[in-house]
Amino acid sequence: MSQNQNYKYFDPAMLAKLQNLKLAAGHIVDGFLAGLHKSHFRGFNVEFSQHRQYMQGDEIKNIDWKIFAKTDKYYVKEFEEDTNLKAHILLDCSSSMMFKPGGPGGGQFSKFDYACFLVIALSYIILKQQDSVGLITFSDRIINHVPASSNASHFKVLLDELERAKLNKKTALSESFNEVASRIKRRGLIVVISDLYDDENQILKSLKHFRHKHHEVAVFHLLSNFELDLPISGETQFIDLENSSQIITNAESLREDYKAAFNKFIADFKANCLGSYIDYNMITTDTPIDRALNKYLIKRARS
């Protein structure tokens, strides 16, 4: 994979740690996928599903040349494989994800950067198991949809997509999720990576929509310790990254109420997810990716 080292979100050292995790405790990864695989044997039952436009990384052998002859456009045949997991990662590209402690030049990862590394880490684990993974970027709408694939070349396709990803101002998680639910026909794993800055009830309603369609749902709630603790004092200007509104207030005077409200939001959201069999995971952006996934996979194996 040396050709990938120029990619912003390609970190060989991180991937090596993930590889060691899987080799040292393969049952953890099996636990992560428990209930979704009908068989460990690839190709046990393969049926034609639909056509879609050709994308970089698709197998040339799957191009439908009859359609090309009629339309002069490349379409590939998609097949449903009952034996394999199909995961879809939903990545929040709204402007609130650009936040990082210390502001511009602060030297730490933004929530979006961390989310992109998490996308690559999860994709690496899934593809290494010869399962399929896709990527959907969204803000107040779906921005782009990379269909799930298990091809070895698909890893580079995902890296390319993250390099091109741009942050958008607004957030409308529920509208984006409902559109995703209408697109994905086959039951699989839906992984949401977001800071969840939107209407809590609408988000939960949309996540339950995925569950109603028999998908398994895992939510990775990304936050910085700064957002959790508000470790500042004195007169402070707060700027909304999505609508640019501003307010100046004394940070110390609101810290206690702010933390109480924020902690209540997290506790309530987690409880609601638990009640709907949605796997909620809060991760802070200072947590090493391999440690965060190790903790998650162990929890999955025990559940």
C-alpha cells in the first residue's frame, strides 16, 4: 500500500495496529459481525440485484455491455450475496465537524479529520475480512454515495472520496438518513459518524427508521473534550460554525449549566438508542483510533 502514503487519511502505523488487533483476537471481529453473516463462505448464494453507473474501482467484468451498446454509458451489474456483510458508513460533513480545540492552527485534529481516519479504519477491517463497505457523505442532504464493494481496489476509492470531501454549512441528519434508508434495499450495517448537532428527536426517529428496515445501526458520536468540559474563562465570543451567529458571554457563568445540559443530552440519547437496539458509542477526538475500535469491538463481542 505504499502508493497510498500521500493520502491525508492514510496512516500505515494506525492500520498496522488494527491488523495486529484482528490477528491477536479474531473473535472480536467475528463478534462485531455476529448475526449478519449467514455463512463464512463467499458466493454461497448470489443473485442479480440491479444496475448502477460504473465507478472507479468497479470490476470491468461486471460491466453490462448490452446496456453500453444502447446508451453509450457504462453500467455494472450488482449482485446480492447472502453470505457477506454489507456495511454503509454515513459521514457527517456539516460545518460543525470542522471544530478543533484551539481554532485554526491549533495543531489538533478537527472532528472531521478524526471521522475520516475512523472511516478508513473501519473500512480496512471490513475489507480485510472480504466484506463490503460503502460511504455516504451528507450534511443537509446526501452529498455523495460510494456504493458498497468488497474489491481490494475499493480501499483506494474510499481514500479518494475522503480527499475530495468538502464541508457544507447546514445540518439535516434526519432528512439525509431517510433518503439513505430509501436507497439501501438489502439489510446490513449502518454506521453513523457525526457530532449529532441537530434535533435529537428527529435523529432518533430516523435511526429507528433504519431499524424498522432491519438494518443494524451503530452510532459513533464524535466530540472533543473542549465541548464536554468548556475549559475557558472570562468574556468569550462563541461563533456558530453552521449559521455564523455570534454571542459574547462569560464562560465561567454558564459552564455548570452548560455541562449539565450537555451531559443530560448524551445520557438521554444513549438511553433512547439502547431502548431501540441502536449501538451508541461516544468517542472523544483525543482517543487513539485503534484504542477506540478495540473498546468498541470488545463491547460488541460481549453483547
